[in-house]
Amino acid sequence: MTTASRVVLLVEDEPHIRQLLRTLFELERFRVIEAENAERGLIEARTHKPDLMIVDLGLPDRNGMEVISAVRSWSRVPIIVLSARTDEAGIVAALDAGADDYVTKPFGPRELSARVQVALRHSASAGAAGGTLQIGVWKIDLRARKACDRSGAEVHLTPIEFRLLEVLAEHTGLVVTHRTLLQQVWGPGSTQHTHYLRVYMKQLRSKLEPDPARPQWLLTETAVGYRLVQHG
């Protein structure tokens, strides 16, 4: 599929935001479909089967999270939340409902474009799980459960640390919520134990990041979750 044939659905009630997004996406050669409320958004999603959705949480008829949940019942289309809300609880709920990422208003076109490209790449591939990661000097083989630098020196990572990296790698470049990480690493009964994540992320950073206090690869999304980024 070429970029020119991609379809983006904008579910946004503010006309000036839709116009800004339309201009941005048309410059990237997307075909743009607009919906001013949740009900119209769900109809357009079913009708056009878009390659990407941008969804505002504060829609006039229904919460945007309901749109995300409804679409997730039948589609894995990448969904990016675009919202002026500052409460982390709403953002976390949207991500847990199935959104791939979020961008807060006001937003920069470059930031949104970068997040869109990450979401589309993630959608088009199976992710990095089962493959290798490069974090600083460390090459991490997730399948072999081994991490070595260029000289062959190995750093010891525990099974839980490898599993945590594996889940983050499945969503490289995208935010992964605390709840999702806890469910997939420790199990459904552990979703309230966010201190587990703080402890293990601190350990991972101390082993893999050149400056754990200023991480470059294992990033914190405050009160939301974590994001693994790959440079270069």
C-alpha cells in the first residue's frame, strides 16, 4: 500500500482542529475523512475502514473512549488520541481501551507526524518481539535471553526484566500503560502493584542506560506508563 492510498479518519468536534489536521495529512498524501462526533465517527470507521484514526476524547455526544472500545471490537486500526484533557486517568483509560498512543493539545505538527509514523510502522509489522534490540552499547537478543556489548561482555538480566523489555518491544515507539505492563508481565492480579514497575525499570536503566537518571531509550510517560524508543 502506498502512502497516497492511506485513509485517515479524524473524529474531532472542533472545526479548526479538523482543518489543521486535514492540511497536515493531505501534505502527507493521506485521504482524509472527517467526523464531528462519536456516532458519525463509528459510521465512517465501518464505511471506510481507515488505515489510521485520530480520536478526540471530549466529543459532544459520547466519550471518545467509547469510540476506541467499539472500534477495537472489530479492528486493529492504529488509533491516536488527540485531547486537551490534562487528567492522566482519562488518557490511561483510553490507552487501556485500545488506543495506540496519545498527543495532547496544543500539539506540534512534527510531533503528531512522528507519532503517526510510529503507529503505522507498528501496525504494519509484528514488532520487535522475538528479535533484537539495541539499547546504548547493549545488543539484546530477546529470543536467546542474552544481552552483550560489542566486545562480547554480557550483562545479566532477570527473566522478568527480559519479559518487560519484550512487552515494550512489541510496542516500540508507543506508550505502554502501567496496567498493560503489569497484566502481561506479572499477570491480571497484579494491576495495582505499580511499585513493581518502578523497581524493575530502575534496575533495567541501571544496567542498560549510560545515564540512568536521564534515560534515552527507556522513557517514562508520567502517571501513564513507559515507552521504548529506538534511535537511528
